[in-house]
Amino acid sequence: MGGFFEQLAKTLADRWISLLVLPGAFFLGAVWLSVNLGQSDAWNVALSARRVENTADTVRDLPSGAQALLVVAVLAAASGVGFVVQALAGVTRRVWLGPWPRPFAAAATARTARRRARWHQLLEERRAFEAASPGTRTPEQQHRIDTAAERVTRLAMAEPGRPTWMGDRIHAVESVAYHRYGLDLTYGWSRLWLVLPDAARTELTAAHSAFAAAVATGTWALPYLLLTVVWWPAVLIAAGIGLTGWTRARSAVADLTTLTEATLDLHGRTLAVALGVGDPTEGTGPLTIGEGERITDLVRKGR
């Protein structure tokens, strides 16, 4: 038992350092540069080197007790900044996934409408290519159809219903679950999760953790954007951090939604059997739409 708690403490310490202290310490360093350089000397390398040397000399001259207190203060400040930024991660998540909050509802509606119109336009192009060669197709004709289909799925896996690409990946899984299997994932997912095998849970948890980490990374762009008021190079740092987090989040959402849809395909019948709406003698196979509708009626409980 002691070994378990030691390992748990080590894991928590590692996460504390990686998620809060290190990013917070880097931000405090950027704050120090902004205060010492300002806008006029933002790229003055010689001045920044002199300020670093002077600060290092000042710290070196402090008593050991004062140095220890300074280290503790820096760690506490870094952790505090980290906690504040992590609290803002929900904002980043909502911006990337939608739906956007009420003040931006009109913009979200307009953007969703544009994405939906573009999606239907690409879908009609694909159908036109298919109608132009309904019988035996040449490799060039099939390639044109495949390319058109790829453009459709690249925009959205189903008819867009959110203002962002990442949001539409989540929306597509919900749409497929409801229209293909009759299952409302809003109510059915928690039940499905409880009957999944450990291997499936592990894969889904890893994909969700990757997305959460990407959101945490992207959120660090916000304090650097605020720092541009006094030190404009911070905008470059903010852009780099935001782009990194956004790129990783897109990849993680793609993995998460693909795994979720695969989980539904492979284990939907397990949920039906567990709830008593499926025939256990049928064994494997996808969930039927009738079974999915009965599951939805059951888990909604009239809501």
C-alpha cells in the first residue's frame, strides 16, 4: 500500500510540474522580460542580457534563506498562474467545440450555415460525378468521385451542425449514432461506457486525455495575448502556443471521434443486451435501429 501511495504522489507531482509549474515559470519569465524591456526595447538582446546578469548577481548576493523564499515564491506564483489558466481551459474548449455562448450565437449560426451550405455544395458535386458515370467507370472517373467524396468528409463527416471543424466531428458521431442506430448518445453514452471492455476504455481515455492536454496547451496563448499590451513579441509566443494546441486538438478529436464511432459499431449490441432490449442469442453484430430506439426511450426516461 505504501508503494501505491508513493507512486500516486510521484504521478501527481509530475502532472503538477508539467501542467502548472513549468508553463507558469515560462510565463513569469516573459512577464519579467516585458517589464524590463517594454515596447521600445522589445528586441534589445544586449539590454536583456545585462538585465539578466544584474538580476542573477542580485539573487546571488541574497542570504540562503532569502534565496529559498524567493524560489518558493516563484513556484507559488507559477502554480497560481497555472491554476488560473487551467480554469480558462473551459473557454478554449467551448470555442473549439461549440456551441458558442449567447453573445456570439449569431456569429455561430451564420458560420454553421456557411459550413452547411458548403458541405451540401460539395455533396452535390460528388453526386453529379457519380450520375455522370453510373455504369463501369474509368480510373480517372473513379478518382474524380473519390476526390470529391474526400472533400466532403474533410469539411465534415456529416451535415454540419456546429460552427467549427472540431465541433462538427463530435456532432457527426452524435448524428451517425442517432440516424444509423437510433441511439441518442447524450443519454446513452454513460451507459455504454459502463459495459465497455477495459481495452476500449483505455483507448478512449487516452484519446480524451490527448485532447484535454491540447486544450490546456492552447489556453496558455491567452495570458501571452494579454502580455502584448506591454511587450509586443508576446504575440508571436501566443500564436505559436495557440497553433500548437489547436493542431494537436484537431488530431486528438479526430482520433477520439473515430474511436467513439468504432466503439458504437462494435459494442452497441452489448448495451442492448445489458438493458434487456437485445436478443443475447444473436451474438455479435451491429445494433439495429429498432434496438437503438428502444434504448433511447429507456435511458431518456421521458425527458
